Amino acid sequence: MKNQILIIVLVLAVIAQGCNGNNSDKSDTPLDNAGATATGKFLIMSDVHFNPFCDPSIVDQLTKTDYKGWQKVFESSSDSSYGPYGTDSYYRLMVSAFEEMQKRNSNPDMIIINGDFICHQFESVFLQHTGETNRDSLRSFIRKTVSFVFLMLDQHFPNTPVLPVLGNNDDYCGDYHIQPDGPFLSFFAGQTKPLLRNMQQSDYLKTFSKGGYYKVAMPWDDKTVFIGLNTIYFSTNYANVCDSADTANAGWDEFNWLKKTLADCKSKGEDVWLSYHIPPGMDIYKSSKAKPCGAHEMWKQPYNDSFLNLVNRYSDIIKGNFAGHTHMDEFRIISDGKKLTSFVHITPAISPIFDNNPGFVEITWDPKKLELINSVTYRFKGIQTKGDNTWAEEYNYGKTYNIPAINAKTLAKIWKKMETDSATRAHYMHYYFVNNPAEIPTPWKAYWCGARFLRADGFVKCNCQ
Ligand SMILES: [Zn+2]
């Protein structure tokens, strides 16, 4: 009897999986993990910014070696440094992060990666170390660097679905210059597709190669969807310098795809998570320095407004947003002016280039409802304290802020408390740079207002009056 019930349940699970989404390409739908049980925990990392140039003496060898042989080259380096503040991730720091993530959770439900895989100023550093001006050599080295990051990740998490998005540094053409429909997008799509594992992936190659965005169905419930966006097109810094063709509409093409996709999800009764690199709202650091008191948005205003309106409109199915880019541990609350509608969970960087300690996050969640229950940040100690190359649990939302879950309501509760309760405020500001005591966001009010007001007028009103 017990076995019969089990068979019926399995058959139903397979049928449900087959009906899932609009997946027409059956060969694209790995079902070996269908009905897999979620563990209720997953990991997020962001802004790895892997710097392959940390030991200049091995760069020549790296240029001559296939990325599959890179680990051996890095291991042969006499430089065992994890790097200082102000630089992107050295090899040992990146590997240490993967090892620690594996140690904390060797079988997470998934790993969300919020973009920026390669180091800043890649082109000029490459030129400086190789003297090589040939465009194809640069592109080959960028491909090897990206491939190596994913190879190391795959070694540590051979079965875990990995859900990446692009950062502003992730392209052949340079910072904020992602080329729509360009060769980097198709390369990156091909590299990452196998890492989706059991996440259904119809259209992944097509939409990622076109604009760096995608939708996948999650395997634990046939009504849950993960959408990865390329928000670099929305950035105030974005320019398409590699392509003379008219691609000014790349951002709106993507936005319209998102609009259509959300309408489609809504009609099917699917719940959605959105993940991207650059969050909507203020560039708080820049805004905090603005004189006279003013505001700088992360995205061009029409994108910021349209996106927030869209989130407000679909707030019943959008269960959360994930971002990176600021390199800091923070959150943002979305509201329509009357009620709270959603939130953005922002994961700090592995790279310590902006003087944050390296950090990653483990989330406890409800896979059926797409609800976040808790978020724990782990931090690396070895940048701050030379020689102490260990990681520690830094804090978790539930215990620190005394909240039972992470959503717009509970985050607004923390936010409100920050205004008058100095302990709550001190926690948030202290964890912002992942526990680097030398870096506390100042003035606190700009950072506080930036967490709650994602449009310039609201931010200015909060911060300047
Ligand atoms: Zn970054």
C-alpha cells in the first residue's frame, strides 16, 4: 500500500513537472531531479571580481595555458597572499570563499550569483602585464578568466543549480559596456547553461545571448519561477561602445520582455523571484556626497520609474528581489507610496576592493511560497587581520533584528526602528561594510533614506529636509 501511494505521488510529480511553464523543448528539460526535495537552504554570492593578475610572474604562463590548467599555475605561485583592501579577489581568496561555502553547506538548493565575475579595469591591467594590444588575445583571456571561476565553482558544487546574472564588468567591451546580442553574451550563456542543472531552461540560450536575461522554472514547485535580469542596460553609466548598430533599445526590449513574462506568470498563477546586479533606487554613496543635498539614481530615471511601477503592479506574484553591485550588505524596500510592495536583498561582495570584508550569504527559505525565513552573512577575516585566513558567521537577520522572516513588512520594521533605536542602527551600519570597523557609512541618514526611498524625490525629501 505504502509503495502504491509512493508510485502515485511520483507519477503525479512527473506529470506536474511536464506541464510546467511553456517549455516546449522536452530535450531541454532534465527530469532526473524532478520532485527533488528542497533542503530549505541556499547560498548567494556576489561581485567575485576574480583578479588573475595578482601574481604578475605567472601571467605569461596563464596566457599560454588553457583555463583547465590554471589551477595548477596558481598553486605554483610563491605568492600565498589573500590580497589587501582596495584590490579585487586574489586566487586564494576566491578559492577560500568556495571552500567555506561548501563547508557551511555542501548541498544547497541553489547558488544565486549577483554578477561581476571579473576584476575591474581588466583591459588596462591585461595590457600592463602582457603588453598585448591584440583584441582577440584580450577576449581569450577574459573567456578563460570567466571559465575558470565557473570551473572552480563547479568543482566545489558539482550538482548544485547555479543562477548567475551579469555585472557591469562582465563583457569584452569594458565596464558598463555590455554589447547587446554580442559575442560575450553568447559565450557566457553557453558557459552557464550546464550549471543550471535541474532548473528547466527553455529559451535560456536565446534570451541570454540576446540581452543577458532569462527565466527558469524552479524544480520544487511547478508554480515558482526565477528571473535573471541584466540591469546594466538600465544604468546611468551604460553605453554601447562596441557596436555601431542601433541598439539603443536593448534596455526597453528587455523591459518589455519582463513585462510580458510577468503577465504570463500571473495568468499561470506562478510566483516569481527577480535577480539582478545593479539594484533600483539611489546610488547612495554618490548621493551622500552630493552638494547641495541631492540624489543620484543607479538607473536612468525612466527605467527606475517603470521598473518600480511594474513591481508594484505585480507585487502579488513578485516574492522578492536579489541584487549585488554595491559590494555592501544592505536591503531596499519597495512601496507604491501607500503600501509596501516588495524588497531587494543585497549580498555583499567577495572582492574587498571597496574596503568591505569579503562576505557571502546563506538563506533559509520556503521553496513552495518563495519566502525568505532568515539570512546569515559569513565574513572573511584575513583581509582585516593578516594571517587569520578563516571565515566566521557574522550575523543573521532573525536573531539580530528579532524578525521571523524577511519581507517588505519585516524590513520596514527594522528600518523604522533604526531611526530611533541606536542599537538597531549600529547593527545595520556596522554590517554594511561586513564588519570592517574602519568603515561605517556616513552620514547614516543617507544610507537609511536610501534603504526606504527608491525614487529621487522621496530620497531627497527624507535625506535633505
Ligand atoms: Zn562589483
